[in-house]
Amino acid sequence: MKLFLVFALCCLLYSCGEQCGIEAEPVLAIQFRTEATISKVAILGSLQDVPKEGIQPIQRPNALGPFFPLNLNSDSTTYIFTRPNRIDTLTVYYKKHIYSASNTCGYILDLEAPASGKTYTTTFKRIEVEYRSYYIPSQGAKLNSQGEESGIVVKIDEL
Amino acid sequence: MKKIYCWIFILLSCSVKAQDSTLKIRAIGVDVVKNVTHYVSAADFQNPIIAECYVQFFTSKPNHYFSVSLGYADMSRKAQNHFLQSFRGYSVKTTWEQHNKNNRRFFGYSGVFSYGTVKGELEIQGNYFPDYKTRTPYNQGIGLALEGFAGTSALLFRRVETRFVFRGAAIIADIGNPQFPYLTGLGISYLPEMLSFNVGATIQFFYLIKRSPKRKLSH
């Protein structure tokens, strides 16, 4: 019985760090590599507005944030950023992918870069989009909250 | 589907070979616990319907019996909060068992063939956008298991054999996990791997075709 409990505990610990893809509404992480002030963010097709407290860029180097929801019912999401004296738009494209990730997770939902075509359209001067899997395997598990280590990341280099 | 028929054919032909050519039926029975455990256990199976029925035959050796059982299971579960799976499975089990001639204890082993299909649906609740629903690929597969068991029985009205069975099984399956941790004819598969195991206890009711003779106490 003791042996069984130890074995069960090992199995549990082994599967602890695994994140089984998208389990709740996914978010897009934005990294501002330049100073910016955002006064409002609107998302096309969104049922509610993004609260003002959550839209300001995090000004630490390499820090991710703010985070904005992605629309799973579509293959793209468009954000409208209102800044003093200017309005910018950003559309991010993605492809939904369902696959069996592991024995523990089974089928998971993930977002990937579109197989062909553009990955974004924007009025920002220079940006870069990075697609990280929402699935994190248990080996070398990293803490994952609010998409810090997984998901789509948009790096805005120049406004 | 061809696979199933092939396995059923192999199992049945093996079992028929093992028999006395007369194949006299000793009892017919049902498993009565498998449903109940799922209703009361922590396992999150929803609306389980599990049926397992047995036909037990005499063999040429006294106190040795052979049985064939057919199983059916239908249930669903929320694998994670956002993942609903519907499972349907069938099983064929062939069992050899030996009864102690002095008391009502018995032991034996079974070969189990299990087939299952799994349909899945992912549902991601949305705060900013409408909920998103999608189907996961349809999945089907088979499992094979070797089960050992031991038990004791009580006879009611010299006709109804109530069997208390403790059992354990080694499983090889390409369905069940990761798609669904259940195999018809066996129960929950404990490891999320192709090689797994299962242990448990159950109660079976066997109706004896021929009434059991009264026991005479003799020295």
C-alpha cells in the first residue's frame, strides 16, 4: 500500500507542471519596447470594454503586459489603441490547432501562426509577433500565469 | 470494426476449444456494482450506464467453470473544466475459474477484449467574446487485459449465487488514455499510459440453472 502511495505521488508530481493548452479565454501579451501612454483600448467584436486599469504598458525591460483577450471564434483579433493625438490599430492573425499533446492532457487547443499569409497588420511603425505554444510540457515546467511564458506575444518596437 | 470482429472470433474460438463439447450452462449472471461505484466514487463520470452479463459453463473437470461475458458502457466526463468527453464501449471477457470443493471460495483468471469510442468537445468560456465550442477528433481503439481474481460466494435459495470478487488486471490499451480513462469490462485505467493496471472489488449475482444440492454434513 505504501509503495502504491509513493508511486501515485510520483505520477502526480510528474504531471504537476504540465499546462494543457488553452483552458480559458486566451490572452495576447503586449511588450512595449518604447515609452507609450495608452488612454483607451477597444477590441473589435468584444462584448465588453477593456478596463482602463489594465491597459497601461509595463515599463520594465522585457516585461510583458498589458494583456488583451483573443477571439477564438475568429482567426484574427483587432485592437484599437487610443493614444494622445493618435489612434493605432493592430490585427493579429492566428490558426487554431487541436492535437493530442500528451497522455495526461489528451486533446488540447493551441494557437499557431497562420500557415501562409500575414501574421499581423498594424499602423504601428515596427512590431514583431511571436507565437509561443499554450501547451507547456511537464519537463522543465515553468510557472505560467497570465501568459507570461506562453501564448502570442506582440513586441512593439516603434510607435 | 474489422479488428473487433477478428478479436471476438479469436476469443470465442479459444474459449470453445477449451470446453467440453457439450457446453452445459451452469449459470447466468450480472455484475451489480460497476454502476454504483461510479455514482458514489470521486471519479467524475457523468450518467454512467454500465452493463455486464455472464454465461457460465461447466467444464470436463469438476469445480472448474468457464464463462463468457459481454459488457457495455456509456458515460461522459469533464476531463478538465473545458473538455467534455463522451465514451461508449463494448467488451468480451472469457473467464476460467476453479471453486474450492470444501467451501464457497473461488479464484481464476480472465482475458478481456475491450473496444471503445470517444467523442470530445472543447468549450472555452469567454468573458470578452462569445463562448467557443469545437469538437475534438473522433477516437476509437481497443484494449486487452489479463485479469486475476479471487472471491467467495453466498448461496441464496440454493439458486442465486452472490459472488464477492476481488480482482486486478494488467492492461494494454490504445484507447482509454489519454482519450478516456475507462475500459469496458474492466473499469478505470489507473495510469495514463498504454500499459496500465486496474484493481477493484465487485459483487455479481449468478442465477444457477440447476438448483444447488443441499449440503449434507458428514464426517
